[in-house]
Amino acid sequence: PKNTFSPMIKGEKIPVFHDVVYFEKELNFREFKFFDNLHHSIMVPINGKAAKINIAVSEFTASRMKELLHIPEHKIKIIKEGVEEIFTVIKNKKKLDAIKEKYRLSMPFFFYAGSLSPRKNMLRVLQAFEKIKNKIPHTLYYTAGYSWLDNEVITYIKKNNLESRVIKLGYVSDEDLVA
């Protein structure tokens, strides 16, 4: 599931690349702590070349792997990420209303399910939301747990008095997440 592995592991290696954003030099992106970042910057390109095959989750990721990591095209296989069958449109109004009540959702709203790590760009979303909050009635709900470097996001919410409009739901089960 990751794009790094130990060279000590025997057998064929098939890393999965969800993105290679930390190799986009002009973005000056650094999500990881110093030694983790150093490890990634050294091991990911080495592992990509040493792997039997590399899995990219999109055409874009594959193209960036070729350009930034110099992984030959014949060593990259694109397998797009799937969606569980449970994730389908819910038309049952009673079920939808029950979820709205359970999580005290006010309509209309924006919703984000994921971590608050820097690569998810939640801070930018909050900055945009803060600029338009007085022009729209929406609330922004998010599910994120604690993640590395999420303090900047939490601080931004508090500093800009967004607590009543940006609300953390915490863990939401897959069944509820669908609704």
C-alpha cells in the first residue's frame, strides 16, 4: 500500500503510488518530519527502479513518476482506486433525515472526510471559506482525526472564529458516510 519498502525484504516488490507530490520541487512541499522526508527522498526513487512493477492510481501519477522519479514506463501499471459497493446514492429520505439528525447537520453544507495533513490542503479550503462565509449559509463539516501537522488547521479555525461554521464530526462509519 506504500511506495517505500525495506531493501531487506525478499521477494518481488510492488509499491503503490497514490501521488508523488513531495517530489514537486516548485511546490516546496514537505509533509514529513526531517528524517522521514530524507528517507522518502532517497528510498522512493530507488524502490521505484528496484521494484518488479510500480502501481500508480492515476494517469497523472504515472506521468509524474516517469518525469520526477525517472521510472521507465514499462515498470508502471495504472490501477485506478476502486469504490466499495456500499458507496452509492442514497434515496431513502428517512435514512438521510436520520443521519442529518444524528450528526446535527444543518443544510446546506460542505463536507470533507480525510486527514488534516498538509497535502490535503485543508488550510487553503478554510482560507477560501473564511473569505466567503458571510455570503453563503453553508457549514463545513469534517471527519478528520488527529494527524501530523494538523495544529495549523485547528489554530486557523480558532483564530478566525470559525468554530460555529467549521465543525469536526470525528469518526463516521462507512454506512453513515454514504448518506
